[in-house]
Amino acid sequence: MDPAAKNELLEDYASHRDAIRARLDEFRAVPPDRWFYELAYCLLTPQSSARQCYLVAQELERRDFFGAAFDPTPLLRSHEGGYVRFHNTKAERLLEAREAWPRIAQRLHDHDDDKALRNRLAETVKGLGFKEASHFLRNIGRTELTIVDRHILRNLVRLGVLPEWPPSISRRRYLEIEALFEDLAYTLGIPGDELDLLLWRRETGFVLK
């Protein structure tokens, strides 16, 4: 890694470390009765605005979607002046996840290994790939994972860790990139979950995700 880029990252981390750690503490404090809505958020995010999906997930919770299911398609199509892409398919995924939630929740309580749990969820929950399953688990406090999304890829390429943007990401390639990110975090001396949010903040200006 270029020494100047490394120093810039470390300085940025020092400036925002407290905010990043506070955000991770918020993830760890999410109670189990809200975990479903974190899953809903992650089911909505593929190829859509994270902020818009966050607003929609909040509205699903406000309307008690889990307690009294309704067709969420109109909400996904138009809420707060925006929309969630592929709203028809994602509405179906939300309804399917609600029906499957008892089984999903049991797995969350039964598994101690974050990566094994991520892999199992990606295999069994419609709409969750490795990225979305990792995102969901991180958002309920399971932090031993890497969310290989566009901001991670962009920064790995920019820092020279990844030689080029991958045209597609198989599960095998996902795990390879995850390992590269973990090596970068180790080299920098920054925990992986904190580095993830640092890079997200550098891209968006927010410690959200």
C-alpha cells in the first residue's frame, strides 16, 4: 500500500474512531425483537439507495409489518419521494422472510460462528447472498464478517489491494476478497468492522450503513 494513502486512512480513522465505535455499539444493542426489521432492510438494499431502504424499513416497523402482514409493494414503490428498485420481487422476499422468521431466528440463537451462520443464511433465505447476509448479521452485532459491497471494492482497487474491479463475484471470489480485506485491516491495525464503516464514511460522509 502507498505510505501516503496508509497515513491518510489512519488519520481519518483517528478522527472518526469514536463515532464509528458508537455506531457499532448501536448494532450490538439492537434487541432480538427488532432483528426482523434489520433483515428487512438488508433484503431491500441490493441495487438501491441505502438511505431510502433505511426509511422504508423504519416505515415497515412503524406499520407493524411483522405483527400484521400486508402487501408492502406500494410502500417500496413510493415512500418519502423515492423508491426501492425491484420492489415487486423484494416485496415477495419480505413476505417470505416473515413466514420463515421462526426458523431464521432459531439459527441466529444456535450459531456461535459468524461466518458459518452467514453461509447458512445465504443458502437458505431467499434474497440473501453473502453480502446481504453479512450486512444483516453485522447490523445485529455479529462483527466477524466483511460486507463486500461497492464501497469496499472501490477502496480495495483504489488502495491497490485488489488489482481490478471484478466483473462478477461468485461465493468463492467473495471469500477471497473478504480475506484481502481482513489482511488490509490487520496491516492497518484497524478492526475489520471499524475499517468497513470508515471506508463507508469516506464514500458517503455518514457513519450509517
